[in-house]
Amino acid sequence: MTRGNQRETDRLKAQKKAAQAKNKPKESASTLQQRREKDAEILRQKQKKKEEDKAAGAAGDGGKK
């Protein structure tokens, strides 16, 4: 037996992790939908800001390439 008590400690660790996951409340469908909408809005704002920065940078070049 080369592993010693490693197998036992891994088993206990897995049991503890499973117990914590079992007690964790699940996300409702409405909450999930709200989170998705919020995340999508944040991404749209980031995209808009990036496009504005790009447009401002292109306008500031003065046509140099």
C-alpha cells in the first residue's frame, strides 16, 4: 500500500465537498435570467465604449497610415 492514508483523506475531502454542494441553494430560473440580462447589458456597454474609443482614435489620426 504505497498511498498510506492519502486515499482516506481524499475520500473525506470528497464527502465534505459533496455535503457543501448539497446544502447550497439552487438558482431559480428567474434569477438566472436576470443575471444573464445584467451580464449581457454589461457586455454591450463595454462593446459600445470600445467602439467609441476606436472611433475617437481614428478621428485623431488625421488620416495618417
